[in-house]
Amino acid sequence: MIRRILAVVLATAFRAGPAEIAAQTRPPIYEREIFSYHAFERRDPFLPLHPDTQAGPRFGDLTLSGVLYHPQLGSVAILTDRTTGRRYRARERDIIGTARVVQIRIEEVDFVITSFGVSRRETLRVRRERRTGG
């Protein structure tokens, strides 16, 4: 039985021509799969999330320097960026960096800060300098 199978295999191998033998010994050809990415309105994943030139100041670097309060005409908050010294004037609903001004009161301002889709509420108060009597 084994001799018969061996004889059939050898006969088939010797009947094959050089082209058929070459086709059997040729390495396989792999075709590469190609993908395409349509971004549409998605952001480029290789760009930073908040480039420093466009994001504005970080909320942690802002201090409330003063408030120009007027209940009928609208109030203005004066904010200072501690790292650059730059001053910002903001009214209610204005956006500075990732912070939006919600409410301006006489000595404090409420903000909503949104980072990576998560919002939180913060309040800045005017710092009064203490004067020492002498």
C-alpha cells in the first residue's frame, strides 16, 4: 500500500514539467492590504491637544486683579496671567483659555472650566493687600 502511494507521488513529480516544478517551489506572494483614513472634521491625532499659542492662559495661572462692577450696564473682570504678566478684561459669557465667565460679583468671579470634555466650576476672589501700620 505504501509502495503504491509512493509510486503515484514519484510518477506525478516526474511528469511535471520545469514550469510546474518552479511554480511549486516559488515563495508565496503576499498582497499588502491598504487602508485609507477619511478625517472629515476630526482633529489630527498628531497635533497637541492645546497648543500654547492658541489655548490662551491656563486657569491655574490667572488671578483676579479687580472688578469694575455695574449691575445695569454689565461688569468687567480684570484678570492677570501670573506667568506672562498679561492682563485680560472679561465680561459674562467671555471665554479665556478653557474657562468661561459665568457670573461677575463685586469681589469675585465664577467660571466654568472645560478640559477634555469634563467641566468644573471655580471661583476667583480679589486679593486685598494687607497694609502694615507703622
